[in-house]
Amino acid sequence: MKNNWRDGNRISLLENGDQFFPEVFDAISNARSKVILETFIWFEDDVGRKLHEVILTAASRGVSVEVLLDGYGSPDLSDEFVSQLTTAGVKFRYYDPRPLLFGMRTNLFRRMHRKIVVVDGTVAFVGGINYSAEQMSDYGPEAKQDYSVKVEGPVVEDIYQYVISNLPGHDVKRRWWRRHRNPAQENLTPGEAQALFVWRDNNQHRDDIERYYLKMLSKAKREVIIANAYFFPGYRLLHAMRKASRRGVLVQLIVQGEPDMPIVKVGARLLYNYLVRSGVKIYEYQRRPLHGKVALMDDHWATVGSSNLDPLSLSLNLEANLIIYDRNFNEALSQNLNGLIAQDCKPVDESMIPKRTWWNLGKSVLAFHFLRHFPAMVGWLPAHKAKLAQVMPPEQPQLETQDRVETE
């Protein structure tokens, strides 16, 4: 499958679970034929139970529902929770579930990190929001700041074809050769946005998302804003950011100031010296953990998706982003991110950068090279082919002979 730009889409920015969950649940509740949902995390909390309810209701009225969860991100759903879905006909699969070793999860790398929903082939959702209560803004200090998009238009077909190609039992070769059209889409004229669906895998699309970031930075003329939860990219992207800043582009980077994992701040701060001294403006988001993976350029380019700019996302995980050419969407995202900068961010200045001593330089170089080359070192380990494990519906208890006679 190739990446292709599609015209005529309508794309809406959704901030946090407050805006995302009602839209997704409503779309599933109104599904007529098929729902496909992929996610890294599905917790059995208030949000997870609501998703369970709408999926169960859809499946019970005859909608075909397929769910793919990551075996590392969602290991703790109860048997009863899952069996209710499979009994209703939901095809429920885990990506690469692995047994515990001494009580610890072993499937740490090459995770299925995508967050995608496609309903009836006419509406899709792509972004970074998981199905858990911590994605709601009223969760408390640990609530995540995050984003997704609702998509209508021709690019939905590309998203649908991609997710269906990753599931067993579907004839997709014919669809790649002869493009399948959903009859429900024929008369749709959703909007004016151009959109490109891109993904990262461990085969032919290993660096697609990173390449589009690099291309964006090379073409930027006025402004770039990158908001990324886990920021620790490679040499090429760092160099492209510095190069854009030095030719007069206002490059602004929003990273976690209150991270959910302390090492995130340690890693990002190793890069401050290199970026700030080149004119890049860095802001640490203070209100709560930042979980977003979004960016914009000038007044027309934007991206929203699941991919962080760190070694796991750029080198190991399975990720998906939507790239958008649309002035209205760009403006909406720009207003949101500039609002975060103005209200909830602490600017990084020279006083926050470690002094340039040989000791600090040596520590930074060693740590940077270790973290950057960590995925390659993981690649030296014996690899296995990740599998999709389907959870089958529970066997129904057999009636005793006496019971059968009484019911006849």
C-alpha cells in the first residue's frame, strides 16, 4: 500500500478525552455495518466500560466489530469483560501477547502503538488518545493533555484499507489492485482539506513518519510548532530543527514539564543546549503530563497521530499519523498550542541549560548515543515474529439431559 494525498476531506481537532470520547462513542452507536478499533491501551475503568457498552450494543444489533489491542499496553482486562464482547460476536485480538517472566512483561518493544477507529468506512479517528479515564481533564493532576482528529472524506478509505490489511481473514489484494469504493462515500463532499495517511512499521515503512517531519522542517518559511510527549529524536531531525531556526523560522518545541516518567525530562534536557543555542524556543508544559504528538508548519501544514519523536516510536513501534494541508485546521491547532505556551508552559532559557564543561559534555554525549542507538541494540536480540492472538468466545455450557427433556 502506498501513501497518497486525498482531496476533499473534513477534519476536526479533538482535544483530550472530553471531546474525543463522545465523538467516538456516538459514531460507534450509530454504526450500521462495521467498526474497526485499534488502540494501545484500554483500561477497565469508567471510560473503558463505556466503550465496552457501546461496542457490545453495536455488536448485539448485528454490526461487525473487530478490536485489536496491544499485548503490552492492555494486559489486564478481565476474562468476563472480554468474554461478554466475544460472546456478542466481537472479533477481539491482542497484538503480540507474551507470557510473564518472573512476574514481568517481556513484550517491551515493537509495540502496536496506533490509535485508530474506522466506522462504516465513512468516518475515522486517528491520534494519540487511549481509552482510559486519565485522558479526561477532570481526572486530576495526572490527566493527560492529548489530541486526536475526526476524519470524513476520501482519506477514510485509505485508513480503512490499511487497518483491514493488518487483520487476518480479509481479502485485500484485490482491493489494492482495484480500488474498493464504499457506496456510502460516493455522494460525500465533506470538506476542502487535503490529507495523507502515513504509518511506521518494521518492513517497508520504517521511517515514513520521520521523513515527513524532515520534509516539513526543510520547507518551513515562517513558523514550526512541535508538541511531543516523548522527545528524543535522531541526528537528522535535530539538525533540521536547528537549520530551520538559523534561517529565520520561528521553531517552537513543547515538551513535558510534569512528565509521567522522570526519565523523559532527563532525556529531553540533554538536547536543550544543542537546540536553544541555535535559536529554537523550548517550552516545558506544566499543567499536567503532556501526551500529545502533534505539529504544525506555517499556515497550512499539520500532523496529528500516535508517533512520538523518540527511539521507540521512530525505530520500533507500529505508529500512524495523519498529515493535513488545511488552513482552518492549522489555525485551530495553532490557537490551541499557542494557548498552552501562553498559559501553561515555562520557557527554557540559558539558566536552565547545564554549563558547558567537559564533564557535562561527556555525560551528554554518552547518554545521547546510548539512547539513540538503543533500538539498534534491541535489534541484535533474537527476534520473533509478532502474532495476533484472537480471543475466542467462551464455550456455552451443555444442558443436562433432564433439562433438555423439560424444555422440549
